[in-house]
Amino acid sequence: MPVQTRLNEIDRPSAQDMVIGPQGNLPLFEGREDESLVCPGCGEEVTSGVSALTLYALFQAPDRLLFHCKCDAYGEVGRPSSSGHLNSRP
């Protein structure tokens, strides 16, 4: 079973943010990786078996990559650093 990573809650997005969602059916993305991303508001999986690293590789967001959940919470996907670890911008 993939590790669940709770996204960092954001009050509201800025114009530079890339926002995915909201969608009626969760998870939005499914895969076979060892990580699932979880909404900071309701705790539902927004991805199942799809890591933050993969999402940044797919979407190449210029600033923050956010999920807008059906519960109306915004969750920030941690940005990979040069070392390969994930960071959230303060």
C-alpha cells in the first residue's frame, strides 16, 4: 500500500500557481508508485500510487502545483529540490 502524503494547505492560489481540479471523482490520478497524495481538508486521496515527483515531471508547473479538492481546500504538492527531496515553499 502506498505511503500517504498529506498536501500542505494553501488559503488561496496566486495567479502564478497551476491548479488542478476540482473534480467529482477522486483519485484524479492512479498509478503504481509508493506514494499517494492526500487532501489537507477532507483527507481523501487525490492521487493513488502517483508521487509528487511524477506530477511535477508531468505538469512542469512554473510556480506552485496545487490541487483544488471537491471539499474546496487547496493543497500544495511539494516541489522536488535538486537533491531529489520534496520541499514546500513557505
